[in-house]
Amino acid sequence: VAFKDANTGFAAGGSSYEGSVVVKTTDAGETWERIEVPLGFSVKGIVVKGNKVVLSGSGGNIALSTDFGNTWKLVSPIPNSTLYTLDIVSDKVIYAAGFYGLVLKTTDGGKNWHAAYASYGKGCPTIKQLFFLNENVGFAARSNMAITKTTDGGATWTLLFRDTTWTSAVNYGVCFVDENTGYVVGKR
């Protein structure tokens, strides 16, 4: 728990599987509102200074908001996380992904990498396989029977399917013929 002043503050915690929970109050803790934080790690610590909010957590991750929790940026250059899949889209663009929805992307053939979490809503399940049709359109087979899609090179992800009745089910593979026709394999 961290407060900016007597009335305004945050509380954070939770698991990364269903999304870490970050809540905000503006009435000295009488009511709390959940805010979306696109992270795939378990939040262990929070600090507030002015409009800056910093979260720290599992895997050596650090996330920063400079606008009091409205937007977030992953500060850790490359988090410590297991990677399960790679997809080489071109000579310059390569994606890697894995544990708790971590996605790494390079646009210079592997010299420099950018890390982010492929979250949707409050979830950030592990990515078992990526399949990109081009530099912008890609799909992810994920744990919890989730399939997600990006149309902006991995900046945002949309949930296409999730079987909420089988939390232990996992999608292991994904392949698309075009943007509308594809195949997914997994295990219940």
C-alpha cells in the first residue's frame, strides 16, 4: 500500500496468472477501484512519489507510471522469464514469448530487444507458441485455453477464445492460413 496524500493511494498484489491486482482510492480508503495494469508478473512492492507510481515484482520486473496509474511502461530491459517460442517474421523482425505472457521483439535482426507483456483484460497467461502472418498480425496459443491476436506488432492483444471451464487446459500450437482461418492444438 502506498499513498500520495491523505486521500489518494494504491494497493497492489496478486498473482500474474490472472493478473496482478492494483487498486486505487481517492477517498482515504473508503472505496477502491481496480485499474488495469498490463503486466505479467506478480506485484510484490509499490511506491508513490507525486504522480509517479513504481511497481516491482517477480522475475526482477519493474513497471513505471508517470501519470498516476493511467498508463504503464515496463522498465526492466529484458525480464528474467522462460521463453517457449520464437517466430522469425523477416530478416529484421523476430518475436520470442513465454512465461506469464512475456513477449520480446527485435526490429534489427536481434541486436536490440524490446520487452512487454501480452495482456488482455486482467489476464496474462503463458504463451506456448506465436504465429505471425506479417510484422503486424500475429496469434498466440496460451495457457488457460486462450488464443489472442495482435494487429499492431504486439503492442496490444485481443482475446479471441478462452475456455473458462478448464483452467488447467493449455493451447500448445497455433497456425493461421490468413487473418481469419487458423488452427489451434492443445490439451484439456
